[in-house]
Amino acid sequence: MSAPAIGKDSLKTDLVVYLSILALSGVQVALAYQHTRGAQLLVRMLAVALIQAGLGVMYFMHLRDEQRNLRLALIPATIFVMLMMNMFWSDSFRLLHMSPFAK
Amino acid sequence: MSEANLPIRAHAPGMMEASPFAIPSKKLVMWLFIISDAVTFAAILFAYGYIKNASPNWPEPFKFSPSILNVMLMTFVLVSSSLTMLIATRAAKNGDKSAAVRWTFITVAGGLLFALLHLREWSGLIAEGVKLFENPWGSPMFGATFFAITGLHLIHVVGGVIALTVVALGYKRGRYKADDIEIWSLYWHFVDLVWMFVVPMVYLLNVSR
């Protein structure tokens, strides 16, 4: 059985995705030197990183050319696990007032 | 004879269930490994954010020059190596063995250059006094989390360099097939994508202004 993934996209598409990912990295650096700080900056940075990751997974790793079954098996489960890890955050804000690592 | 009484032939071709995803099992295993590794990196980055949030005196040591410039160069090298890996995979799929091996080794060179730039970044910080549980600027956890995250990523890059070298040499000698080049290219792209999250979380959110 041969993998169907490679072959649909041309080198031109690969180059466009490559340049887009590099440009988004530049956007991240520009964001770092804006006046925005804290949670808002984190959200913007992660939004750009997610776009980069999406482009990479779909075009470089050719997940978009695989069967929908595979995408459905991999993506929702991963996102669910990561969202559950998000539960950490509220506790870290609580700990800030107790300064556990400052001493 | 009822169906229940039919003799079962172990691993008979007709009784094997087709792959639910229509991909080779090796490729499915690589995808599952990538997913589990993505969750590992997510956990370590969440832990990093947790510790940073809970520490009031978190240092912001990364100056534009040399640190951020070095990180931008590292990003360029790593993303470019993903492009060369794509070219290698396409060549392998088209049966152009010499081009596939050549582009895979160019990717390996990119990985080695990235590792060298990473070590230069580390040595600069160590020279400034950053150690695992101590640094001149603030929370002592900074060094531990910084070296843990970037170190784990660096191990993945070095592992990828070794794996791509072995697969490229094996492919040249006929031991491995084009599918193997494609499967290991998935790993290499994954290492590249993880860096997209490490850079903003570890470096860009801690720039010195």
C-alpha cells in the first residue's frame, strides 16, 4: 500500500507556504516589540503560531491530502487534551499571590 | 457448517482487516508518535507558562542583538530545512534516488547548523551567569525551564539528524523505500513546527526592552 499524500502540491505551493511561515515568524518578532504585553500579547503570539502550525501540518506534512478519517482521529483528540491542560492557568494566577517560586 | 465453526487461519490475507486510514502502518505509527510528542511539548510549555505566571520576578533577558537575531536565524535555517526535506520527499516519490539523498543530506546539514546556533545561544547565556537553578536577574526557575524546553527540542533535532542520515544512507543502498523518506520527513516537519511555539513562548515573551 502506498501513501497518497505527496504529489498533489507543486513546488510553487511549497514555496508559498514556506515564505508565509517565515513572514509569520517576522510578524511574531514585530509583535514582541509592540506596546502590548501580558495575556494579550500571549494570545496574539499563540494565534500566529497556530496559523504557522496549521500551514505546516496541512501542507508540509500533507495531512490535508490524507483521508478525512485520519484527520478526525488525530486533530480533535489532540486539541481536547491540550484544552484540558489549560486548566493549569487559573491555579498559576492563584499561586502568584502566594509567590511560591519567589523565595 | 455454520460460520462460527469455520477454522480460523491465523493472519490469512483474506481475514486481515484493511487499514482504516489507507496509509501504511509505519506512517500511522509516526503520526501517533507525533501526536503524543506534541502533547509532551504542550505539557512542558504549559508548565513553563504556569511557573512564569506564578513568579513575580521573571527575568526578561533576551536582547534583540544577539539573542533575538540568533533566534531569527535559527528559525530561518529550520524552516528552510523543512523545504529541502519536502524537495527530498518529492524526489524520492518520483524515483530520483540521487536527488532524494542529496536533498536529505542538505536537510541534515540544516539541522546541524541549527544545533550549532543553539549551542552558541546557550553558551552566551551560560557566560552571562544563567545556570539550571540560578541566574543574575530574577526567578531561579528561569534557567531550569529554559534549558529543559530548548534542550528537549535540541534533542529532537539531533535525533532527527541521526534518523535522516540513517534513512538516507539506507535508501541509497536499497534498504529503505521512498515511503520511509516520507515518514521521516513528517518527523522533521514536526520538529520545525514545535519551534514555532518555543520561539514566542520562551524568547519573544521575554525580550529585554
